[in-house]
Amino acid sequence: MSKIIDQPVLMVAEKEIPKRFFWFKRWVNVSKVIDRWKEIGRWWEGDAEKVFFRILSPEGGVYEVYTEKKHWNLYKVYD
């Protein structure tokens, strides 16, 4: 199961690859990028391209984050 969060997070990234993010009063480290893809959304309404990452934390948590115009959001948390 997963839960959609879609909230801004403070992200530390190197060369646009997520390394750790701050969520729920703690830093979550990234041990592996599982997948990466792009979505355009409603381009006819001016939506910008989003770059999504499915990431794994050292504790085993799986998250989806995306960047849009250099802003980062935590999109989804997997149980």
C-alpha cells in the first residue's frame, strides 16, 4: 500500500539526484534510486515537467519524490 503526501520537502541533491530529505522532523537518507521517470501533466494548462524518483532508505522505507522547477516534493510513501 501507499499513501499520497504531495508536500514540499527540503532536499539535498547532487547533480539533481536525491541524497536525503527532511520530512516529519527528521532527515531521511537515500541509499538507492530504484526508478526515475518524467511526467508532463496538463501541459495545455501550463504544467511544468516533473522528474520523479522512487527511492529506498537504509531502513527499508520506499518513497517517491519529484522535482519541478527546482522545487522538491515528497509525493508518496509506501507501507
